[in-house]
Amino acid sequence: MLVPVLMLSATRQNLWRLTFIRILVLAAQAGSVGVAWLFNVLPLPWLQLSITLGCSAILCALTALRLRMPWLVSEQEYAVQLALDLIIHSALLYYSGGSTNPFVSYYLVPLAIAAVTLPWRYSLILSGIALALYTWLLAQVYPLENYPISRENMQVYGMWLSFVLAAGVITFFAARMAEELRRQEQLRAERREEGLRDEQLLAVATQAAGAAHELGTPLATMSVLLKEMRQDHSDPGLQEDLAVLQEQVGQCKHTLQHLVRAAEANRRMAVEYQTASRWLDESLNRWHLMRPEVSYRFQQLGQGSVPMLAPPPDLTQALLNLLNNAADACAENLQVALDWDHSEIVISIRDHGSGVPSAVAEQIGKPFFTTKGKGFGLGLFLSKASVTRAGGSVRLYRHEQGGTLTELRLPRDKRGEQA
């Protein structure tokens, strides 16, 4: 598991880009030298230039092999790679005109890359190396024969080609680095948000565990008292109300017992696959026992075999919370639909309430934010957290025909469908 993590490090990615740029520049340099030699455009020391280009090719090959190894790419190593580029470039300049070569401006490319990707001290050191090499070229001149063509024309064409090459390389590298920085900033923001959400979930879970433990005794007392009241009173209307209360208390006790069993199943990492339609049907039946006053219609829209999934207990609770939110908005004629494609399962819940304003929709799902006078602002927050842990997402939309459309999207589990 170590290699994939290292492959994603910023310094390693920058070294890959530098190697790619180095290969492109090497190809351009080798092509230029080859054309000059083939057509005898310039009288240059071809052997020395060929050896220098060969050293550059060897450096590219060794760097590519090194990047396939799992060792960490440090900033020092990356700075050394840039320094080697400066040295090789200086050798090429020395054998092709020295400081008068228009490609001397290419010194700025490694320095620009260093300024973007490395701490300032490395950039300062590399700038000093480039300045020293440039000064050396001014003092040391390799003797060349007279140019067979106009020196001024060669200078102009060389400056143009040098500008094109430097501008292309800097633009490519700067654009990719800016994209990488934006991606890393987005990842950091997502991790900060996940960390904050996990802290909030931990606080809520701690309070919920204590509350669940404390609720067992009063629920047992209420169940006993309701049973005695049903025995002591014969009024049919009261008997009906007491039966409903006893059923609700039983449902609360069942929920607490389910929490205990779910925790035990999670501890044993038990996985039970079932069809999405079966899971949704069981969840709807359980929910309707808690909300008998709600009327709803269920549709299965997907074609072909029903996808399989292994829903964790908190995912079922998340679905119940979403159904309760829709029922609180409007308890009549809820529309629940199950659909799927090759990559995901979609559960849609539409109510016919007043809808969710756009400004409020942005706040829904944050802890302790609620549009209900009696709510705690935790239901949708916990639902979103549970669905996110399952790899899915929850979205609320204002339906064009009125009401709110809630979409729960879950990834298809290919392992369960192959089992």
C-alpha cells in the first residue's frame, strides 16, 4: 500500500513532468543538431555535442527508472535534477556559441519551475548556479569556425525558437502545476470538512449511546403501565388509543434492540446481500408502522435484474430519516421510486409540500439546522453522513410541479451481483 500513496505525492508528480519536458527538449535539441550536421548549416563540434546529448538521454532514462521505485522523492533530489539540467544546458551552449547562443534564455525555464515548485532557498541556490554558469560562458569561449551564413539571421531565428520553446515549457508546467494545486486544495478542503463532520458525528454518537442506554428503563415501565391500563379500562375508543401507544412503545424498544444487533453485526463485519427492491420494501414496511398516517405509492422503474446490495444498518436508518422528512412536509401521496443503471442505484422520494427554497437548501444537511419547529437538525445530517460512508450521495431539489424531490444515490456493488 506504500507505492500508490507515494505515486500521488506532489514532488513525484513534478519530477514526472520535469522528465517529460526534458525528453521533449532533448528531442528538439537532437533534431536541431542533426539537421545542422546533415545540411552542414553550422560548423560545430559534433562529437562533443553528441556526447552531451547522450548524457542528457541517460539522465532521462535513469530518472524514469528511479520514478518506478517506491522511494520517496524529496525536494533535495528534485532540486538536484534541476541543477543537472542547468549543467547539461551550459555544456550544450559552450559547444555552440557560448553566451552568444540565443538559447541562453532557456536558463529561465528551470528557474521558473523551481520558483513554482520548491521552497525559496532551493530557488535561490539554483539561481546562483545558473548565474555562475552563465558567467563562466562569458569568460570561457569555445573556438568555432566562421558561420557560413549570416550571424545576425541565425541570432534572430535562434531567439525566436528559444522564446517559443521557453514559453511553451513554462506555460505547460505552470498550467499543470496550477491544476495540481487546485486539486490539492480541493482535497484538503474535503478532508477538513470530513474531519469536522466526523467530530460532530462522534459527539452525536456519544450522546446517542448514552440516551439509548437510558431509554430502556422508561420504555419498559411505559409498556407495563399501558398493558395494565388496557386491562383496567373497557372503553373501545380508549382501548384503540392505548393499543396505538403500546405499538409505538414496542417499536421504540425494537429500534433499541436493532441498534444493539447492528453494533454486534458491525463488530463481526457481517455482510448480508439482498436485492435493492427487497431492502427498500422492508424499509418502507418498517417505516409505515412508525408513520401509519402517511399514504405513499411505490414504483420500480429499473429494467432488467434488480441490483444487489449489502446495506449497513445506518444506511437503513438514513433512508427512514429521509422518508420522515418527506412525510413531515406532506403526509399525503408520497411518491417513492427505485431506479438503477450500470453504475448506481437511485431512490427518489417526492413529497407535495411547500418545497425547499434555494437559500434554505444550501443549509439543509448541516448539523443543528432545521426548518421544523420541533426538530433537532440532526436527521438529514446523519443521513448524509451514513450515505457518504456507503459511497453514495443525497440531494434535495425543489420540484418544478411543487414539493421537494429527494434523491439517494448508491453505487452498485458488483461483488454482491457476482455472488
